[in-house]
Amino acid sequence: MKPRHILIVDDEDDIREVAELSLESVAGWRVATAGSGPEGVSKALEEPPDAILLDVMMPDMDGPSTLAELQRHEATSDIPVLLVTAKVQAADQRRFEALGVAGVLRKPFDPMTLSDQVSGALGWG
Amino acid sequence: MPSAGASGARAGLEAAIQGIWERHRSDFVKGVEDLESAVGALLDGGLDEHGRAHAERQAHKLAGSLGMFGRERGTELARDIERALGAGGGPRRSDSLRLSRLVGALREELGDESNAPEPQDDGAQATDGSLDRATLLVIEGDGDLGARLTTEAESRGMRSRAVRTPSAARAAVAHERPEAVLLDLTLADDSAGALELLSEVSRSDPALPVLVLTSSDVFTDRVEVARRGAFGFLPRSLGTVGVLDAVEEALGRRTAEEARILVVDDDAAVLAAIRAVLDREGVTVTTLDDPLALWDVLESVVPDLVVLDVDMPGASGIELLRTMRGDGRFRNTPVLFLTAHTDRETVNMIFESGADDYVPKPVVGPELRTRIENRLERIRLYRKLAERDGLTGVLNRRTAETALERLLRNASLLEQPICLAMLDLDHFKQVNDRYGHAAGDAVLRRFGGMLLAEFRGEDVVARWGGEEFLVGMQGMTSDDGVRRVAELIESFRTQRFTAPEGGFFQLSFSAGVAAFPSDASTVADLYRVADEALYAAKKAGRSCVLPAASLPAAALAR
């Protein structure tokens, strides 16, 4: 079976690096990364991944705007998106869930179990 | 799959994550530094919306990252900071202390910054070839004064070093363990950085006395500086000689609080071994290999405990002890013998000569330490009993009077103000009558504890009698004192005490404040005037503080 392909969109270098390392070495997935919303959208259009991990708080084009852009393109509108956020308030969580995402992951994540969390949220066996 | 393989992969991932941490660590440190600047600006009343939003973003980033690297506490701290910065209407100045504590703790979570290479051009100047232990650390932005101070320190036989930046200072504190710090708050135009540094250093373990250099042309929020644990204030105008005099005094007094042990043995190897066992925080060890010089050294050291070898050429330990016991000054000094002979005859002789205990040779570290600890514990206890109020742990009146005289003498030498506050619990008798004396004692204990937590360093905290307490604050004007006491009144009022029959009760206190030199120039007059102000505060409805300056002149003239 072809390995899963994940796109990580986050403006923080350290988070991108840890997430990429974690998903590759723990789950054996193929990982692409993008450091901004626009870059994430263009990478997703180039090579649609199986899922996208999308940071909420990014300068200029934030997570929700990036999500709207992805939903606007036919090639990417069906890709499941997991929002990743350090906001912990329940109200924020509900607001994000209402945007039509597959799930919300909390930052900081545990690099040992990140792939389990992603699989769980997406219903991957 | 064998679990060894899985755990090996896990270890590999952990190592790789550690690598990412190392690579980005400086970014996290930078984030914390931004938070520190924001707290500094908040303290100065100058944190604008742009600065606040930037700091909030930094805290948010740190919260999202640190836990990923196993630093969950860092994430929690950053989250608290983010919340405080983003609270409705932004943080208030009164939040700054809490914020600064959080940010300080966060910095600690990032690990020892001093491991990072120091820039060469940090203004560090060693005045001693060996940097292993500087006695005095001078942290000063204007290199010229720093150089003059270190030169003066050198000429007095102190080791000394001057640094110009907070990061160089942190490294020096971590690696060189100075015994005292002189801090210029106008450090490189970064007063917030200097304040943060003050908090860190004065709360380091073991605590370091930090003397703060002040300047008449720069406003210093002395209350804030005192809260951050400054040991005392020194005006720059004292000049290098005056400043060093004050440093020596502070160091001397600190040494006086330590337990002094004198060890006499003709074998240098034994002395070195004992020193290694005993030398640590709170203990000063003097060693002597010539028993005939004992008398001179006894008089100069005045030890709390003497360790004597029984068999020494020239004079036996037992003879020396007999001579000691014949002198009134050393009749009660505890003496412990080291002996290779533990036959009954020798042991009897040891105790008959007036020794308190003995340790068989060869000396075994833990045993010697335990026996000496037992003695020292008792000495400290007796000292404490003689100086402190048994119930509250603050100084008793007799000791406080001496301490206040010293505080006033130094203040007048250093041309610094001092502020004296008399504090009296309101309606305390009713507490005793209604809830019993145990409840009353609990109130006094907590009140004493609160005062000890608030006033440190050179400050004097004492129970003056009954429910009346006294605080002497070094470097504080009347206004400063009123401000500090007013805040204490606020916080004490909200404290709850448990009533014996269940439920709780609350009470307040009133205070009067007088300052030197503005209100009076002797301890007796300061006390009298502060007491007048206290009386006026009681008459004004209690639960308030009044300065002597607010009293009608007639009241003061009495």
C-alpha cells in the first residue's frame, strides 16, 4: 500500500520540523511542509495530500482563511483538514469545528503520539 | 516486532527532537526576552498596544511549542502569560509582578542560558587571572565606574569582576558564584532587564546579597526594587571607597550569621579532608596546623565550634582545651575531639577535660558531618531563641533595637532615608476573647510571616509587644513606606482565619509611619513619631496607614 501523504502548514519552523519528523519516523508517512497559507494552498493543488494539518494562527493568511481557499478549489475541497491550535478555550474549539474541518488538534502535541491522534481524528485504521 | 526495536526507534526520535530543540533554542530565548521587555515596559507604565500584542503572540508561540519538547511546564507558564497579556483591557501595572514571576520561571524552564557562548564584546573584564571565584560581581553599564570599583575591591584583597550586560551577569553568577553583587539599575539603558536580573539573582539559591546603586538624577522605584529582593541601596555619589566600605560591611555581617568552625590538627591532609567535608553554605571553616598558634586564632575567629586533634606535637589537644576552659570567653565553646585512640582511659580523659564529643580517627566524612551538624543545630537554635520572638519568628524587641540603631547609623553614613512603621492589629483583643488564644496566636503567626515575606535584606521586622509590630525599611522614604504598608493592609484584610467553631473571621491592622531624615533623626524619636501616627490612624477609623507628616505639628512636638 502506498504510504499516506500529509501536508503540514505552519509558520513556525520548529513545529513543522517536529511534526514532519514525528509523522515520518513513527508512522512512516510521506510529509510535505509549507510555511504559510498561500504556500500550503499551492502545494496542495500541485500534489493533493491525503490530509492537511493546518495551523490556525499565522500572519497575513491565517488558518481559517487558508481553509476557505482550499474549500474554494475543486481539487482540494475534499481533502480532510485538521486544524492545529494552541488556543485551549472551549469556545475557540467549537468555533473551529464549525468551519467544516475533520478535527482540531491541540498544540503542543506529543511527537510520540501525533500520528495516532491524526489517524484517530480521520478514522484511519 | 521485538520491543527493543521499538524503543530504539523511540530513542532515535527523541534524540532527533532534542536536535531540533537545540537548533531553535535561541528563538525561544528571544521570545522570552521579548516577554521580559514587555513586563519591563508595563512596570514603567509604557506598554503600548503594539508591544502588548507582540508579547501575547510570543507567549502563544511558546505555549504551542515548548510542550512538544517535553517542557510541559514551559507551556503552562506561557499559557498563563498569554492569558494575562490578553485579558480584557490588557494587563494592568499591578499585574506586572505576577507576570514578571511567570516570565522568570519560564526563562528557567528554558535552561541555563549561560551555556550559550558569550559574545566577546560584552564588556567583561577580569581583574584576576583566575575566574573560578569572584567575590564581588559588579554589574554596571558605564564601564568606567565598573573598572574603578573592581580596582578598589582588588586593593582590599577582594576578588572582583565587572560585567556590562544582563547575559554576562547571569553567566558570571552561574559559573563564578560571587558572594555579593553590585547592580547598577540604569544598566545599558535597560532598566527592565536590570530589574529582572535583580529578581533572579536575589532569589537564586543560595541567595546572593544584591546592593543596588542609585543615582540622584535617575528616578528609582525603591519599593519595586526592594520587592525584588535588593539587599540594600547605595548612592553612586558615595564614590568607590564609600561603596566598597558598604559592601565589606554587608559581607561581614553575612559572615557573622554563618557558623564558624575552627579545626586544629598538625596533619595537613586531615585538615584538607575535614575542610572538604564541612565546607558548604552557612559554614565557615578555619584550619590551623600549628597548635601553639591556637590562642591567636581563637581570639580573631571566635569560633562557634572547635575541632581539636588529641595528639599533636608541642601541645596535646587536651592541654589546649583545659586552657580554653579556663578563659571565660571560651568556657562554653563546644569542642569536639579527633582521636586515634578510643580506649576507655583516653575517652574518659577527653570528657573530663571538658570536651563535648569525640570522633574516632581515621575521620569518616558522614560521621563527622553528622556530629558537627548536631552541635551546630543546637547553636543556631540557641541563637535564634535569643534573638527571635518565639511565636512569630520575627526579631524580638531587644534585638530589633540594636538592629534599628545600626540601620539608622548606616543610613546616615550613606545619606539614605529609612522608614519606620508601627503596625497594630485592629480589635485583636476581641479575637482572643471570642475565638480563644490559639486563634489569636495563629493570627500573630501569620501576620509575622507576612511581614517576613515582604521585608527582606537590610530591613528589620520585629514584634514590639502584644499585637504591635515594627518594620524598619532601608532606603525608603515616608511615601515609599506608606505605599508598601497600604498594600499590606489591603492584602491582609482579605485573609481568612479559621474560627475554632467553624467558619472564618477576618481582621485588619492600622499603621503609623515615620522616616529619617524627614520626620526624626534618632531611633527613639522615629519610634515616638510613628507611634503618634499609628494612634491617629486608629482614631481615623482603623485599617489605614498615616504618615507622621500628616499629623498636626502640636502632636509631634509633645
